[in-house]
Amino acid sequence: MTNQNEQAALPPKTCTIERLVTKEEDVQKVLNGEKTATRRNGRYADIGEIMTLEGRDFVVERVYSQSLGELTDDHAKQEGYETVEEYKNSILSYHPGMPWLPQMRVWVHEFRAV
């Protein structure tokens, strides 16, 4: 399937790409090449869209849905963490009281430096 076909199958965005990576710690991870994906509860970007962080551009290459229960340590590494548990603890610290439900679906946005 081509990116264009993948794009056509995606639902409308729920937010803008400017809000995709906003926490300073995450911005630095992206700039240092330690973070190549971010997971959100909504779709923030289209495939091919450009995210600019501190004057550097990153292109969104893939956007897809994933359940929290599908996360592996490799996925956590995309997010800049060593393990799923480390990633989970970080997310839950940002959202006190939020449950971590394996069936909960998130939108994955994978990107690379331009």
C-alpha cells in the first residue's frame, strides 16, 4: 500500500502537527535522534507533513493505530525510552489518574529528520 493510499484510509486529524511534540524533554530527544515516534490519543499529522522543532524539520513517514497492549521495548525505544515499563511510567506521570488499558488505542506518528 502506498503512502497516498494509507493517507486516504486515515480519519480526519483531531489536532495540528504543532502540538505533536511539545514537552521540552521530548523535543530534545527528537533533536538528538533519540525519539523517532510519538503516540497520541488522536491523529495530529498526515503522512508527508513537516514538523519543525527549533528550526529543524522532521517529516512524518507513517501514521497508524496501535493498542497499548501491542507495545514492545522496540516501540518504547522509538519514544526515547529503554523499556515499555519506563515509557508507561513516564506517560502516567504526565496524566495522573489515567489508567493504562492494554486495549486502549493510540495513534502512532513515526518521523525522521529531513
